[in-house]
Amino acid sequence: MHFLKLTDQNVRGQTVLIRADLNVPLKDGVISDDTRIRASLPSIRYCLDNGAAVIVMTHLGRPTEGEYRPEDDVAPVAAHLGKLLGQDVRVLDDWRENRPQLAAGEVALLQNVRINPGEKKNDAALGQAYAALCDLFVNDAFGTAHRAQASTEAVAAAAPRAAAGILMAEELDALGKALQQPARPMVAIVAGSKVSTKLTILDSLADKVDQLIVGGGIANTFLLAAGKPIGKSLAEPDLVGEAKKIIDKMAAKGGVVPLPEDVVTAKEFAENAAAETKSVADVADDDMILDIGPQSAAVLADIVRKAGTIVWNGPVGVFEFAPFAGGTETLAKAVAESSGFSIAGGGDTLAAIAKFGIADQIGYISTGGGAFLEFLEGKTLPAVAALAQSAR
């Protein structure tokens, strides 16, 4: 998919409107994690360094459209962004009534876009109002690219020019490398609590990958499909048929869905629960499977180390609890040690990467959650399609 990139644009003397994802955790006006703000800095600095004025827009929290509440105000984000940039960043509240005039080198932040009526419904008039602020629209918010909203899609259609920001371009390049022309063998790790939330992704990846590793509650459903006991573990019995179809699809192409032979169980879901490692065949009716066992982890790690391309979404056990973190840690280290290209995404995956200290050894860490999953599924992301349309 062809799209313009910010770094190829002449922005001198222009006003650039950047859709960033600055939706940071905020409590009582205090930001507890500024990762997303820092991730937005390269595009902003590129524009400033090349003689542009910059207007940034973002959503924050879950406000009600048309209703302003103090807790939804982006002022703390503007203050922190200004601190990182070393300059004042003012908040534009009445930008529709009074079009802002910024000098080159200035940065301002629009008030929370989710407050604007029509934002979620991708209102064309609102998109045109955003576009009227700029000479160039830049989408740098990959995490929202799967949503067709006024600040992601309608604005791109209305703007004089629309380009992908540095972060967005990196995301699309990395995902394209992983999925469109992957080095073989290609291995996907898809884990999580429910098959239902990732069924279409599993089905789509089964067409693309050489090995499909499942974990967590998803693996429990696949164990049921294979006729194995899972006790009172989290699973979705009504989706056993779908799991069998995916197993059969992989088998038809000479691949497998490797299922654990040993597991770590407990009688209750608790951090201090007594953990017991046992064969899958020995899982009791009152057991909960909370992790894969060391033998199974070693088998999966060997598959991962030999991979040419690794796509990772989700931990294979309850890694937040120390007794049940072994499987995810073993797999994480195998991803880190592999010479293949690896791309990881999803909140729990990023938390596991941080916990086991392997961030520097992952080929690319995606900032997107839902967008990452929908790209893996093969869906067209509306905001990306809008950039492509603009480039024609």
C-alpha cells in the first residue's frame, strides 16, 4: 500500500496537523506513564526542525461527546509535552471559532478530540474543520488506525495533503515486513483468555504461518478439541469445533498447532496458590491450568529460535503471578534469542517484554493493540486506507 511519508515532505513555512496517540494514564492531573507522548516526539521535532508550525490532536480517556469535564482536559498532556520539547504548548479550546495562527517553531494541542460531536461517527464536516487548520495532515497514531473517525479518516480525505508520521510509517513498514514477505519459517504466537476474541486472527494466520503457537485460555480450548482434560480451566467449549478446524487447516499444509504436554496447575486463581507441574493427562477436575510446563516451554522455545519471522501477541500463562510466569519467560527469551525478525504487540505482550527485560532484543514492538490485531487478521485499517487514497 503506497502512502506519503512525513520525512519526504517539505514542511517549511507550513502548518502541520499531527494526529498523535497521547492517550496516557492520568489520575488527578498526574501522568503515570508517558511512553505514548515520547513516541510522538520524532514527528513533532521533525516538523519543528524543518521550519513548520505544529498543531497536535489526540483523544484522552472516554469522554462523552459534546460534554466537557475537567478530567477529560488535555492540559496536563500539553504541559508534559511542552516539558519534553522545552517550550510552551498551549491548548486550543475554541479553535473552530477562532482559527489559530501559529508561527514557525510553535506547538499547540487541540482540546480532546473525543469531546467534539461527530468525532466517533467520522463526521465529514468535523474532518473538514480539522483539515482547515493545516497545510499538511500527518497521522502518527497507529493505535487508532483501525477506527474510522473524524480525526483519523475524514480529516485525511479533506486535507490538502496527508502523510504518515514517523511512528506510523515504522509500524506499517514493520508489519508489512512480517506479513507480506516473511522470512521462513514463520511462527505466530497467539495467546489470551478467549478464542472468541482472536478466532478470526487465528484462522487468518493459519493461512500464512508455518507454525501456530497458542497459549493461555486459547490453548485450553485447543486442548479440549484434542480430547485432553483441562479441569476447571478457563476455556470456551462451544468453540471446540472452530479450534479443530484451525488444527486441521494447519495439518493440511504440513504444519501443526503444538499443544502442551505438561502444564502448571493450581486449585485457585491466586498469586500465592500452590503450583503443581504435571502431565496434561493428569489434570484433575478441580485443577486450573495457569501456565505451560517446562518441557512444553522448551519445545516451543526451540520452534521459536529457529524461526525466520515471529509474530507475538499474548503471554502463554498468568505471567503476572511468579509461580506461573515460567512458560512466558522461556518463550520471551527464545524470541529475544532468535536471529529471525520479530514483531510483538498487545498490552499484555508489552508488559511481559518489559518484565523480562528483552525490549532491546525484539525486532519491532508495535504501539497498537486493536490495530495490530486487525492488521494481523488482514483487515484494511481505515486510517491507513485514507492515507493511501490521499497519495493517489
